[in-house]
Amino acid sequence: MVAPTVPELEVMGAFNAGATVYRDQVILLVRISERCKVEPGGIGVPLYRFEDSRSRLEIARFKHGDPDVQLKDTRGVVYKGIDYLSTLSTIRVARSADGINFSVDAQPLLYPCTPSEQYGCEDARVVKIEGEYYINYTAISRDGWATALCTTQDFKSVFRKGIIFYPPNKDVCLFPEKIRGRYWALHRPHNEGFGKPSIWISSSPNLLDWGEHQCLIRPRNNEWERIKIGGGAAPIKTDKGWLEICHGKGDNSVYYLFTLLLDLEDPARVVARGEKPFLAPEEDYETSGFFPNIVFSNGLVERPNGEIYLYYGACDETTNLIITSVDELLADLNT
């Protein structure tokens, strides 16, 4: 079991982990979701306050029956017209020698330090580029969700770079090397009005300033992804192209995992796209939970024996593992 950050909170889930290898250890950057312990007659909301360049965790408390309090979906609390989240997520480091048995740090590596993160840090991705580890994550606040970037050399401290994709934008995954002299990233703006949330691709000279934005793929009109799609972990370089694991949200709000292949020299060109999902919610822990019928991956590692350890979250509660290979994933594309 994962211990709560402070005694007033309880852990609801450990899921959606970014993954990498550091000094022969598999490192997971696990999203830890916590909520206030149930109190008779009241609702507690964890959030951070910011003063004098410091942040501190506080509990906002509301009374049941208060006409200014409204509850919406499984996480939303509205008080006097202001949205809050009943759960707060931070990112902790989990370490393993074999990629299967992990120990989880007691305190978070990433937690709200600026107002743009007031409601939490979620769904970290991590990639090693030119000898340095880059971590991007979703920053949540009353202004929506944005994507922030930081770096680390030891997974004990981070150097924050700030927001790189402003709200609403998430599901950002960085390519592990420059292509034609530029850095590249997949991301997912939240379309409103025309269109549906789709996977976009952009490039940058420095990983901070992004341009050349273009829509890469859109949701297809099928049962697995007609609502929205998004990227996962950093793409894997193969001899056939950049292999990406992406997700789709389809009918009845069920999530699935798909494969996608992009050109090595021009990642804005789609080589192949999985026609059907290779992973769907089937097991009890994938179909029943905090958010049922969700499988979601933003972390994988390539092992020395050629296996791919694909880590995925289920129901916004647990972190799970699939052991596969590049060949098996490419076969799903019929390349």
C-alpha cells in the first residue's frame, strides 16, 4: 500500500505512471491521487496555497446541505461558482531492480509549487534526451489543464522549466532525439466547437518554444475512439518508424490502447495506424473502479532482452504491466 502524504488524506489510486531506466533501475513516476478522509456532515477538498514563493497544502472544508456547494461527476466540487477537485494528484518516484517489484517514495517528487498547479500534478511522461531526463506533466488549476516541463538528473530533485503548452492541452509526449535538427512532441489540444480532441504534432528548437503545429490524426468514427484520442509515452525508434502507443475514448466512455507508426525522418507523416485496439478493459480491475472501463498508458521501457515493459493505469486506481515486444506491437499494425 502507498502511504498518504499527510495523515489527513487517504490514497485513492496509484496509476498512469511515466517510466524510464536510471542507473539500472526501472523508475516509475506514479500519479498518486489523494482525498480528504470522510468527515460526518462535511466535504474536504485538498489544495495548495501560495505565499512568499512557497506553497503549502491546505484542506478546504464545506458543509453538506450548504446551498453554495454543488457536486458534479466523481471529482468535482463547486463552491460559490468556483470549481475545485475532491482529489489532488502528485507525482512520486517508484524504483525497481526488475521492473516488477517496486518501492514507492514516501513524499512526492512533483507537487503544486505555482498557481498553475494548484489542483495537482498529473500523468507524468519522462524521456532521456542527450543525457538529461525531461519530465512533462499535466498542471491542473482553476484555469484548466496545461502541460509543464522540468528536468532531473537524480530523480530526487527537479528543475522546473514552466508551462510549454497552455490550457487546455495535455497528453504531451516528447520524442527521444532531434529530427532534422529540431525537437518534436505529440500533444492533444481540447477542441471545442468544431472537431474532436485529436493528436497534434509540433516541433521546437529548444523544448520550450513550440511551433509548426499541425493535426496528426483525428478520432475515427468507430466504437473505440469516436469521442477523443491522445498520445502516451515517448515514441520508440524502430527500423520501420517511430512506434507510438496512443489511447482512444469510445462509446460509453470506455478507453482503449492502439498502436501508431510515424515516419523516422518526417514524424508528421503517418505510416500505419492500428485498425483495432490491442488492449481493451476486460479484467475486473480494468472494468470496475473509481473511473470504470479505463486502460491508459503513458510509460514504457525497453529491457535489455528486447522486451517492452508497458505500464498502464486502470480505472484511475492501479498501475499494471504488460510484457510485449516491438515485433508484437508492429505486427498489430500489419506492417
